[in-house]
Amino acid sequence: MAPRPILEYPDPRLRERSLPVARFGADLAHLIEDLIATLHATPGIGLSAPQIGTLQRVLVTDHSGDKTAPEVYVNPLILERSAIGIIEESCLSVPGITGNVFRATRLRVQAQDATGTAFERDLDGMPAVCLQHEIDHLDGKLFIDRLMPWRRLMIRLAAARRAPSPSA
């Protein structure tokens, strides 16, 4: 159970779609432990497996404020959305950038826990927003994709300036 490096934009792995989890066992348990340890080593409230380089549909959140109540979602699926609002978001994989996006502030989600047991949960407010943000990661999307076009362009240009040059 050790924090792992978090991939940062424009890493192309952040744009890949994650595969559903089919095996629930020691490997998944280890991934979940690493996700929780990595999340708790940051000021964030959510983290998805693709952000640490593992393309599986797994995410963790912790809204406790004191990092004592992590929640695990394996193969999450949003069943219902309502109460759309404009929300300011940021992302551990896009450091230093914030922006306003449209998100539902109420959700009904279906997922599995670390053992494969299915559950449904209703989420309101920031937990609902956070879950959508993390599910976007599972689909290869970033919150910056939801920003106004001119803002996305500015972020892409800044990222291109930071990216290492290909060797000649």
C-alpha cells in the first residue's frame, strides 16, 4: 500500500478508455489500496485507476475531510442524473488549472465493491460531482474537455510548451 505517481496531462494514457474489472481478488485489492494511499497523499477527494496508469474501471473517493472514509467504486454506472449546476472543478492530473463545468448534483449510481458485491447509491452535491469527474477519467475524458473551446485551446498550448521535445 504505497502512493503511486499520478499521470499528468498531456500524457496520452489519460485519453484511453478503461476496461471493466472481471476478476475480484488480490490484484484488485492491491490496486484499491494503492489508489487510496495515493489519494490520501494529495489534497484531492477522488482518484481513478487510469490516473496511476492502470486502465481498469476502478475509482476511489473520500469526502470525510480527515481522510478516514474512502469509498470504492468498481465498474461504476450512472443510472440517473438530476439537478444540473455549474461547478468549479480541478484535477490532480491537470495541476494548477480550475474551470467551471456543467454537472449533475444528484446521481443514482450502480457499482461493485472490492469483493464484487453489487450496490446502488444515491449521491448529492460534491460526492455526485466527484463521481462524475472520476467516471470521465475511466472513459478517457478530462474535465478540461468540458470547458469553453478558447479555454481548452489555451490549456493545450501551455501543455505543449511543457511537454518534452522528441529526440532527433
